[in-house]
Amino acid sequence: MEVYTEFMSWLSYAKSELVASEIEEERCANECRLTEAKTLIKQWGNEKGDTVTLAKARRDVDELVIAAQEAHFYSRAYRKLVESVFERCERGAQVLSRELSRRIGLGPKERQYGKYST
């Protein structure tokens, strides 16, 4: 039970890291959208006969937009990494829980016979 309790503590920690990384990813995504919109508005109409496609292309190569997109990419990658750790911990906790239930369900004689059969 001590190992299970410690494992569940790590599972709780992994969940809190997952939530924090999801919040950070959303913040970066919002910052990226805002930076893209501000840049597009600032650059719009600087050239005569500007098309939407050209204005968006000019926006996409702006250094601030690129930096915001990279920050969003890294926050998304970190969230995916933390999510995989959490899922593995969750599966491990399920395995431990089943094993504990199985062992608790064994009667005294079955436990005694189990010592000699393994």
C-alpha cells in the first residue's frame, strides 16, 4: 500500500503539471493570435493594391509573429510530453490497483499456497 500511495502522489503531481501546461499552451495560442492580428492591422494598406494573401504572407514573416508561433509550438510540445507521462502514470496506477485488489481478495490458504507455487 505504501508504494501505491506514493505512486498516486506522483500521479497527482503529473496531473497538476498537465493542467499547468494546458493553461500555458492556451496562453501562448492566444498571444500568437493577438500578435498575428496586430501585425496584420499594422501592415495593412502600406502598399497600394494590397491583397489579403500578400498581407498575410507579409505578416507571417514578421519576427514578432514567428517568435509567438515558436513559443506556442514549444508550449504545445511540452503539453503533449506531460500528457504522455500522465497517461502512463494513470495506466500504472490501474495496474497497481488491480494487483492490490487481487491480493487482498486472496484467502489466507491461497496466500500460503502461493508462496510455494511461484
